[in-house]
Amino acid sequence: MKTIGILTSGGDAPGMNAAIRAIARTAFANGLRVKGIRNGFDGLIKGDIYEMNVSSVADIVHKGGTILGSARSKEFMTKEGQDKAIEVISSYGIDGIVVLGGDGSFQGANVLHERGIKTIGIPCTIDNDMGFTDWTIGFDTAVETCVDAISKLRDTSSSHGRGNVVEVMGRHCGDIALYAGIAGGAESILVPEVEVDMNQVIERIKRGKARGKLHHIIVVAEGLGNSRDIVKQIEDETGVETKLTILGHFQRGGSPAMRDAVLASEMGIEAVELLLEGKSSLAIGTQGGKLMTMPITKAIKMKREFNTKLYTESSILAN
Ligand code: F6P
């Protein structure tokens, strides 16, 4: 192992830069060369690659986004695209690649492994939708962003006696909604993993209104796909004027929270150590708070288990 590449792929996540820095600095400390691969697997195919040095990763630990750029590559899904990527890797003398991203990116890492390139995956996605790890890098920061938004919406909601439906990201995973909803004190949390009971939502708003409550916050995971219908039903059945706020890509930016920056740093160091040990196609995660690894092929098959206990408890808190 003399030269490693770093690649960020899929949706960006706060903490990616902290991981890039940790990978590069650990590699330099071990006498390795580091190549930055721009724009994910697309950049790999195109040979959009540069030599990194200690300064390339200076002043980035606290920055959101990814200095390497990210993309979702259709071309890499084809045999031709993969052939091109392998040619580029060998022409740049890259022996191992650390891939930062979600499930799709991990699949890409495994493709490279099957073609003889050593790869390690670091889970980066705000969605927290990967089953093999307790937490993905970026989740904590995104939840903090949502909590901040909820508390600001509550201020104005209270002034006008309005309701607010706040749609958060998470694709098919309700984790952002659950954790932001609890930490933000939402009245109701609606997620794709649990059947929606609109009667309960409506009843809770009516009860709140009857006892003079001035705000009603309903956090909805984007995976449900019907936030506008929810707003309409609430207005029709409760008479409470209700606004829809879709937080969208706002949730993907910002400085990483402490936990994301530290987790990213630990995982970055571990990734280089694994490559130096000659390991490949491993996903790094945490289980019970401890760093662990698992074959990527196994990790991407693990379905995330939704915390139904916490979800049920959230309903008691909101009463
Ligand atoms: O990063 C994950 C995620 O934020 C999902 O929650 C969301 O559905 C998706 O990415 C949207 O990302 P993009 O618009 O970049 O494809």
C-alpha cells in the first residue's frame, strides 16, 4: 500500500471533510501518498484526480459539504464505466480507495474490490438509514439543524396560534423525524415505518387548542410523500391555520456537530489502518458506541431497525 485515493459519493453530509482530513493526515503520517478523487465515481471514471498534501486538508474539519465534490454516477453502474475506472486507478498507481457515502456508494466500493482494488467504506449520510451502524456521519448535525428550525417555527407559530407541518429528509427512513421531533418537542411525528393515525394527530391538536395551546408542530418524514395533504386535513378538521415548511437541502449543510466530526475523524484513521493491514471491502461503523467493521456485502444487506419503543414514548411526551 503506497498510494490511497479518497472519494465522496451520493448526497453530501456534514463531517465528510473531517473524515477526508483524518484519512489524509493518517496516510501522510504513515508515508503514503494521497490522491483526491473529485465528484465521486464520475470523477474516478474521468480521471478527475489530484495529488493531496498536508495543506490540502487544512482548515476543513469544521466545514460542511465535501471539498472533493460529490455525485451520483449512472456511468459507474455500467461495465464500460467500471472498466474505465479500473484503467484510471491503475494509471494513477492507486492501491486502495476510501469511499465515503451511503448504501449506493458502498456498492460501488464493493465493485472496485471485486475488480482487485482494496476499498474501505465510511458511512456518510444525514439519513441514518444504514442498518449495520448505530449512527451515520452527518445525522447528528442534520437533526440539530432541524431542531433549531422547529424552535424558530414554534416562536412564530405561537405568535399567530398556527400549526406547522415540518417536512424533514430521510428518504425511506424516519430517524431524522423521530430524533428532531423528540428533541424539538413536536406534538406529532409521522414516519414511513409506522402507520399514520391522522385521527390521533387531529385529536391532539383539538385538545391542545381547547387548553389554550398556541403552537402545534407536526414533524413529517419526506418518505411519507403527502405533507400537503396532511396540512389540508389538519386545517379542514381543526380549523387551525397550518403552514408547511419543507426543510429540504438546508439540512445537508453546516458545520458538523461534535459527534459527527469526532466519529468522522475516528473512522478516517481506522480506514487507513485497515488498508495498511491489507484489508478490503470492509464497512466501518459503530455498534453499542464502539467502532466495528463488517464486510460491505453484509453491511448493505442489513435493514435498519426503527426504534419503535422510542417512537411510542414520543407520543407520551407530546401529550
Ligand atoms: O442525503 C440523503 C438525502 O438527503 C435524502 O434524504 C434525500 O431524499 C436525498 O438525499 C436528496 O438528495 P439529492 O437531491 O441530492 O439527490
